[in-house]
Amino acid sequence: MFFFLHILFMSVSTLLIIAGICTAIFLRKKKYWLKMHRSFNTSGLLGMLLGMGMVFLYVSGSGGKHLDGLHQFTGLFAFASVSVTAFLGFHQFRAKNKTAWRTAHRWLGRVSLLFLGTAVVLGLILINIL
């Protein structure tokens, strides 16, 4: 059950983060783009947190090792980079050097997307779908 919930939460979270990125890219000229971007990405980050909690419970219950492979480490890096990207995004509005913070937010967002995609592919390989 926890394994299925992990897959569900992480899949939905990845799609939410992709939707947030697409909002920033394609709807930037609309008034409401920032609220949508924040909502999608914050929801995605919370979903990732739940997904990681589910897999923690699953691995704890099965007696396995927690960080035992490339998928696990990539997923952890994806979660960390998404978390830091969110922090940078929220902090850029209060920072003195807004341009530097915004640039860091954008570049780490790109890196986060790369980690997310890699974690998804490795996860699908792990469960023999790819």
C-alpha cells in the first residue's frame, strides 16, 4: 500500500512541478501566472514530501535499506533541489539583489527538473516498466 502511495504522490508531484514550470514559461504575460506557478510548485513539493514519507514507511516495514540505489539518491537530490528552488523563489522578493536570487531560482529549477526526470526514469526501470 505504501509503495503504491509513493508512486501516486511522486507522479502527481512531478506533474504539478512540470505544470508550474510550464506556467512560468508560457503564461508569464498573464496577470495570474505567479499565483499559479507558486500553487503548482508548492503543491508539488508537499506531494513529494508525502511521497518520501510513504516510501520511508514502506522500506521501514519491509526491513530494507533506505538509500540503497541510484533511484533513491537521485530522488533525494530531486527533493532537495526542489526544496531549495522553492526557498529561492519565495526569498527573491525580499532579497536585496533580486536579479541574482531570480537567476539562481531559474537555474536550480532547471536542475531540479533534470533530477526529477532522471528519478522517474530510474524508478520505472526499478519496477521493470522500462
